[in-house]
Amino acid sequence: MKMNTKSLKLLIFLFVLNSITLYLYFSSHPDYFRRRRTTQTTPHSLPQFHSSFSDRTHLVSLPNSNKPWPILPSYLPWSLTPNISFRSCEAYFGNGFTRRVDLLKPSPEINRKVGKGGEGWFRCFYSETLRSSICEGGKMRMHPDKIKMSAGGEVLESVIGRGEDEELPEFELGAFDLEVSGKSKSDGKKLAGEGFLNEYLQKGEVSRHTMRDLIDSIQLVGANEFECSEVRVAVSWVEEPTLLITRFEYANMFHTVTDWYSAYVSSRVTGLPNRPQIVFIDGHCMTQLEETWKAVFSGVRYAKNLSGPVCFRHAILSPLGYETAMFKGLSENIDCYGASAHDLWQKPDDKKTARISEFGEMIRAAFSLPLHRQPSKAGSSHNVLVVRREDYLAHPRHGGKVQSRLSNEQEVFDAIKRWSVSNNMECRINVVNGLFGHMSMKEQVRAIQDAAVIVGAHGAGLTHIVSAAPEAEILEMIASEFRRPHFALISQWRGLNYHPIYLSGSHATPTLVIHKLHHILKTLGC
């Protein structure tokens, strides 16, 4: 009875939260554009406009076939609090993009038109905490022939030996353009000046900032020059909201998770009512990780695979994965701790976040995996997932050999397996062999969410813990050469219990690992 009452309260909470979110969204989207009347001068020649938080998301998307957002237990509204504290957890992981800058604003008489009429528009939302921007524009045209890079989307084996520089984009001036009034004095000019780029799209530690380069390539053109070729039968436009993304370390799980997170945040910050399409502005070949891109979002295409100029009704430029808090936390102190959305809804705390949990639930929901799971009872069975590293061909420049992080991995796994059937604990231990290279992405995520304890040597595969169950325990074996905080931090930001074993080299003593595992399972009631 107590459990039923608790479940009922949770369902009522989720219903109320979802109702409030829908109200906030639709109340801020009564028409196509809503503008502030205050203007101020900006570093470059075009007029600029800054507005308060409440004006941030107001584009009504045209009817589309994009997937709906699932209802997530850890979801909190992304536009609820207008004054986000600098370097708070919400500023790092949520909606800290509170400074709006309009680079191109349509004329007043166009603002209420819905459909194919109207001029182009472009704006950015800047985060002082992350020092990066999410940008979006309407009536934006891409010229694939003015982007120098390989085609992308090929089968890996067909492009062995291809250089990384061939896969990353180089933009000619006019690779992208926006429509302006035929009488506009801005016709033929660049959208953004150097002052804007230096302030809102800072290079920082990134040697090649492709989002900055893309915006630097955008030109303004008159309506008589703004024509598009067909991208599907009888349609000249990509009607669905679309994220334009450039990936760097696209075959690495950790770096890809930062790209997924950036894309997810960009979608939420810009108030998209459905999951967007993805267009990769890069020439990378296909990888297994593309399975998750397709599951989480509404579709994936490669820019160079589109013929002729392509027009986007609504394009969103997602920041590089290097600009997310998940990556920045490796080099700067992000003092945040995971908490439940329910607790944060009742008592907001600048030092706590549920955003990584929300993101992990998004991945699970994308694969139609259950989000509401009851913790295992004391004395029942528990899955111990051992995440393994194995040789595989990752990308065109990879030799197929994975660098060992644990020299006696097989010995440790075998020892855990034997112990699981001979121990005297009060619950059954199921050891799962996490050979992710031989599992689909959905199977990997399912294995992670079903695990009570996740064990592994330091490696990108452990990034999957973003999707772990809230009560999961993380046991990481860390070789002396790889003393890096990736998974300690993700555990902290998720609110997961983290247990490191620091090795003097790359060899782990099986009895030490089992002793640590035994202690963890005892805390779970075994």
C-alpha cells in the first residue's frame, strides 16, 4: 500500500510538471515572432537586439513528422527560471544560455506571417558560464558545393587511410546564406563581423572552431537570389527543425556523448516541440554510434549527400562537444552533484543537478527501454556488468588494436565469474560479459540500465553510465597511466556511488577487485 501511494504521488507529480511545461511552451509561442522593442549597438555593422529570458523560445514550428519528446521522470522545464546564477549547476548543465543576440531580425510586417513567406532571421543565445553559444536561424540556405570535405556516411572499410583533415569542413564565403529584403542595404554582406565572433563564439582551447567558421561564412542575399533545389518530391525546403552538427572524435564514445548532450541541450534551449532532424556538417564515415543518433533524434543526413542548395525553414547550430560541461569539467572545477528532479523541483539548489539523469533517460526512452523501474530488493538477484575492452576497427586511421587499460582483464573477469557462483552471499549474482563491440547500442544501454554494479577499466565505454539506474554502483579500475576524472565526475553529476581502484601499473589483483565488489554488494543487501 505504501509503494502504491508513492507511485501515485510520482504519477501526479509528473502529470502536473508536464502540464506546466506545456503551458509555459504554448504561452510563449502565440505567434511566429515576438520581439522586444529595445535595441543596442553591437560590435559589428548589423543592428543587434538583446532581450530577457522570457523572449527566448517563440518559434512555432510548422507541422512536421519529427518524433515527439518522451515524458522523462527527471525532466525539469528549461525556461522556468529567468535568472540563472553564474557557474551554477543549471548554468553548466541546463539552460544557462540567457543572453540573446539577434543578428538578423525580420521587418515588423513579416513577423506574424506563418509558412513560406517572410525573410530570414538569425540569433544566438550565449552562456557566460560555458563561454559558448547556441544559434538558430530561419530561411537559411546551405550550398554543399562550397563546403570542402569528404562525402561522409560511407562504410568504414571503403575509406581506410583517409585523413582527418579531409573529413572536417572548410567553408567558402557564402557556403550558407540568409534571405533579406530585396531593398535591404545588407544584401551581399556577411552576417557576422569579427567583433561578434570574438565575443560570442570564442575559440578558447579549440584549434578549429567549425561552428564559428560556419557563421563566418554566412552571407545575406536578396529574395530574388534565394532559390532552392528539391530535397524530396515536390518540396524545395527542409521543413522540419534541423540541427547542424560537426563532430570531431566521432568514433569515441565519450566525445560522442558530449555531442549528443550538446544536441539535446540545443533542442531544449530553442524550445523545439519535437525532436529535430540532424544534418552532419562533416565527412566522417558511418560508425556503430550512429544507431543512437538515429534513435534519439528524428533522422540523420550528411550535408554532402544532399544535392544542390538546400533550404532550412529552421536551422539550429549546436555547440561543439568540447564546449559542454561534460568536457570542460576535465580541466575546470564544476562543483555539482546529482539529485532527483523531484527534490530540485521542491527545493532548487545551485550545487545540484538532475540534467545528466534527464539526458540518460532520454537515451533509454529513445530505445523504448523502461524508465520506471523498482530497485532490487535485498536478497534478490543483482547484475554485475563487466565492461570489457576489445579490438575493433574504429575509424579510417585506426589500426584495429585497442590500447589495453588493464593488462589482465580476462583474468579479472574469470575470477569475478567464478566468485559469483561460489560466494556465500544472500543474493544471486549474475555476471554480464560487457563485450560492447559485439552488441548493438540498444543492447549496450539495456545492459547498463539493468546493472546493479558496473565494473570496468578506465575507457570510453564507461560513459554509458549516464544511462545507469539511479541506484547503480560504479567500480572503476584505473591504471597509473590513465588517472583521469571522466567517470568519477559523471558519477558525481549523476549522483551515483563511485568506487575507484588505483593500480600501480596496469595489472589488477583479482582478489582485491572481488573484495571491493563483495563490499559493494553487501551495501545492496546481499
